[in-house]
Amino acid sequence: MERPPEAADPPAAVPAAPLPWHRDPYLRGALVAGLLLRAIPALIWATDSCVRDECTYIKLAERFAQGQGMTGSAGWIWAPGYPILLGINRVLFGWPHVIKPFQIAAALGCVVLLYHLTLRATARPDPAGGPPQGDLRAARIAAWMYAISLHMAFFSFRLWSEVLYSGLLLGALLLLLRARDAATGPGRAWLRDAALVGLLGGACVLFRGVATYMLPLLMAGLLWGRLGLRRAWLQVALVGGLAVAVVGPYSAYATHKFGGFMISDRTMGQMMWLGNNDFPPMTFDYGNGSLSKRAFARARNSGRLPCGSKTDPLDRDLCQSAEGKAWIKANPAEFVRRIPLRLAQLCNPHSLLTRHLRWGAYKGMPQWMDELLVLGGALGSMLAMIGGAAGLTIRGKGAQGAVFGLLLLYHCAAISALAGLTRYRVPLEPLLMVYCAALLADPAGARAALSAQRWRGPLLVLILSIGVPLVLWFLPAGWPWWRSW
């Protein structure tokens, strides 16, 4: 009897570290540092009031706790994952803010996930014939980059969905790579890991609507270089089926409740209004956004007013989407001219942490500490974005490099058509940290990669010539005395 193709393939060699990860003192140190950086401000400012979208999350959670289920807010229908979790905390503990310890734990999980993803990204053949060895130094650098990132830390002790979503995404990516390894090996691990990818991918969709169109990229990662492998196609089918099983019940509920087909959220119309209007693309980051009610009203009144009723958020989303598309058709040149601006808004090294500090939200801190945090947050994000883009271009290879690159390009494409906010970068920076760490840990390897594959050199020049100006565009905006170049 003829064996199936996958049975003839040798088991995949899984990248390994020289010592068990949980015994690595450098990783342990990163976990302790990450915990302190997040837990201390969470305790000191535990009763801080909400800001903007945080208040919306709390409002949605309160309605959920009152038995109203998922509701719209000011014409938006948000992805349900985070508001429902806040609502559950409100029911169980009487206070939605109890979710913060879970977010801090998820952030520490991200530290460990980055450690493992970096080992895989830097795996090289063992001269002695053993399994490939990941670059332990790079893994440690990546873990520390995330652990002490002020940008990442801020979101873990505030009421934002970004950290939990990041954990789901990084977990799905690591499991995807494990599923690829298992697809040519014995046992049923190839089914188990693919099933977990589908479950986590579906959970990502419930936390962020943009993840709906990210699922095909995860499936492409399973098929990368393996179009003839039957098990890979079965994994793709399993991922798709389980993702639908996770999202389907909520989709059916929301479709019935709001009176029209929904998968997870309905926010594209509002984003079209913010980014494709007669006023410049609007954001809410410090130094390049409409932060006050007066400034927002001024911008709002200078362009196309929102259409549709706030009491019917689905109708409002459809109306806003249609008007946004009509604006693009009527102003194609202006739409194209705005693409770099939107991407610069996404790549702004100043995050919501800068906004919080400039508003004086951390009461009791001296001014010099505010300034250090603003500078440290910006420098950390700049290193991750520029170093990560360079590292991915130079060292990215195989399915991991392809999937990471496709995810970044997909999000940049979505932002370039809508509106850019720094919070949308939070799940993406960790992907770049992996390759930034690889670059920092082994500069000689980067030079060798450029010499071995000469096409990477021109591509690196192109990526940096585009990326560096985008990152620097709004750098001055973090300081009131230096707002432009």
C-alpha cells in the first residue's frame, strides 16, 4: 500500500535553546522587571478615571452587567471580546477594573511568547547534526524589549484591549509554527496545534474586527512551501472551521440584534468618516490630534457631518461607509496623498502614554520623570519599528518571516485606507521586536545575510527610505516646545 506523502517526510527539527526556558535567569529577570513596571503604576493609580475609549468600554460593560447584552455606543458597534470580559468582571467583582491583573499576566505571557518566537526566527543548523539552535541572546533581548517597553506597559494597566489581543495573536503565531513542525511528524500534534490556532484566531476576531481578514494570512502560513502536503490542507480546513465555530454564535446573535449581517464589529464607517473627509485624517494622539471637545467640534464642522442615526448603529455604519467610498471616488488624488500621513500617524513613536503624561494624569510625579518617560517611550518604539523593519528585511525567512511580513503589510494597507492611531500599532510592535532583537544580537549574521542574498540590500534601502521618515514625522509632537521639523 502506498504511503501518504506526509508519512514519507522526515519529522521537522524544532528549534531549541541550550537550556529550558523556565530556567533562563535572563528571562526570569525580564518577567520580574515587566511585572514591576506594570504592577506598581497599576497600584498607585488604581482609581484613576477613564479616558475616551476606556469610558466607552466601561459603559458597554455596565450595560452587559445589567443584562442588555452587547450594545452600540455613539453609532459604533465595537468588537465584543473586551467589553464582555469587563462586564463579567463587573458582575463577579463589582468593578470592571479588576481585569488589570489579568492584563498584566497576559503581558508577562507575551514576554515568554516573544522569547520562543525569536528562538524560531533565529534558528540555525547545528554543526554536530542535532536540532537547529535558536539564538539565545536574541531571545533574551526580545523578551527584555517587551518587558521594559513603556508603550507596551501602559496598555496593560489601563482599560484597553490591546494587551489581551496581543497575547492571543502571539499565541496563535507560535502555535501556527508548531503546527507546521508537527505536520511532518508522528502523532496527532499536527491536529491539536492547528485546532488551537483556529480557536485563538477566532478569539482574535472577537477582540478586533480587523482580525477577520487576517485569518487567511494564518492559513497561508500553514501552506507556505507546502502546497502538496495533504496534512497542511487539513490544518487549514480545521483552522477555518474552528474559527467560524468560535465567532459564529456571536455573529448570529449580533446579526439578529442589530438587524443586519455582522461578523464581529461595525466600525469601518466611523473610520471612513475620520480618515476620508474634507478635514485632514483625524487622530486622538498627543500633538497631532483633536484632543479637546472644542478642537474636535471645529474639525467635525469643517467637513462632512456624520450620517445615519446614533440609535441605529448598523445603519449609521452603512451610511458612513457609503459616504466615505463616495468621497474617495470624488477625491482620488487627495486620497492617495493622504496615505503617507495615515501611515505616519500609525508610526508616531509617541503613544497614548505621551498623551496621558502631557495631560498630567499621573499626579504626584515630578516633571523630570514625565520627560524621561516621554523620551523613553518614544525611543523604545523607534528602536522596535526601525530596527524591526531592518531586521525582518535582512533576516526574515521561511514561513515565520512571510507571515510576520504579510501581517504587517496587511495592517499598513488597512490603515492607509482609513485612519491611523498609535494604539493600532500595539499588537504589531512585538512582531518587529523579534527581528530587531535578531539584528542587535548578531550584526555579523545580518551582514552575512545581506552578502548571501544580494536582493535584500536594495530592499533594505527601500524599506528604510520609506519607514524612517514615517517614524520621524511626528517625533517632535511629543514636546510642546518642539511641534514640527
